Amino acid sequence: MNALRKTELVGSRMSPSCRRDDAAICFVGSGQQFSETVLRTVEAEISPAKSLRLADIDSVRTEMHEDGHFDGVGHLCTLIADETYAEPLLSLAQEANPLFSRVKFVIAYEDEEFGRELMERYGTQIIRNQISMLPMNVNLTTWLLILRMVVSGGHYIPPVLARCRPSNPYLPGTNGNETGPGISSLNGERPVTGLTPRETEVLGMLASGQANKIIASQLNLSEHTVKLHIHRIIGKLGVSNRTEAAIWFHRNGGA
């Protein structure tokens, strides 16, 4: 409980649907991150909700029926996405879809630096949509306490992330201009990619032919974090792989 006393709770919107006997908590991500053991533990500790795992956000749309329930599980009350699917989750949370109007959205993250960058880039959206940030690197008891609080209607942002301030003026859903890969900035001088400073640094090293292991070593990051950065870089640039990302980098003069 000491860990929770140090947290910051932002808002307290209740979610009655999570108290239903047929409530469902959906995890989006790999079986390695959200194993069957994790799902069964959640079911045992956060009753009466049932758990299921889907591979990606698109699967949530295709597997969920028009009335908001999943076959054999129940009605969606909480959607927890691995950090790899943070941006698709943010997009889903902003949709004017009544099926998701009472759903609690959660981003589960492993790396603190990734969480910081996410808050710096999307903090406005995260707070406005009451999306919780669930650290995966805490002990099981604390993790379950946080999750139980969120499912019960709370909104959780770890203090270390709550202190981050959004720094990107091009935030989807704000009054700023929406920009995408290769779209010129307002002054027309160079393309706006939406990359964070760290992602720009990783892209430059990637474009110079450095392997993930070398990038991780030089930037004092884990290889897992480097892979996540590259995944996000590829998505933001609208390319298919790291080779195309490197080509983009050189064509734009290292922008």
C-alpha cells in the first residue's frame, strides 16, 4: 500500500460496467507480456471480471460484438494495451464510439523512459481521456492494487510520469495542426515527423547502420526499448521497415 500512497490519482470517474457479473478485462499484446498466468491471476484477484487477450487493437474491433461483449467472456469494461500499441489505443480512446464511452483505457509500459516520452508527447490526451499508465516493472501485489483501483473507476498516473509536461505542439485531438510523415511544418522549412528527441537520435544511429545492440549500448538503453523506439519511428514515418526509415533519413538530410 505504501507504493499506492505515493501515487497521484487524477479524476475518479466510476465505471459501473466493471462491476457486472459479465464484465471483461481485455489485454492487448503478446503472450509473453500478458501470459495465461497473468490473465488467470487477474481473474482470481479482480472478481467478477473475466480476462481475455487479443493480438492487437484491430482485433478488439473485430472480436467485439455490437453490444460490446466478447463471446464466452463478457462486456468490455477495461482495455489494457502493451506499450507497443499505445498510439492505436490513444486513437481508439478519442473515437466518438458509444461502445467505448465507459471503458477504462490503460497503457502498460515496461520502460520508464518510454513512459516519460509518451507523456511528453501525448500527456494532454492521456489526461483528458483519463487513460491510466500501468507500470509492468513493479511487484505483483502493487501491480494488482493499481489495476484493481483502475478497474474500480480510478485513474492512475505514476508520480514520476505525472510530472512530465507535453512538449510536442502537433498532438492529434488538440487545437494544433495535425501533421504526418513528410508534411511540411508551418514555416515550410523541413518535414514534421512527430519524432521525440530520443527517437530522432535512434533514427540517426539506425541510418548509420548501427545494430540494435550497439544503439542500446551507446544510449544506455535496453535492446527492448530500442526495438520499441524503432517500431514507433517506422509508424510515424509511414515506412515499412528500418531500411526504408534509413532511406527516409538520408533523403531528408538527416531531418
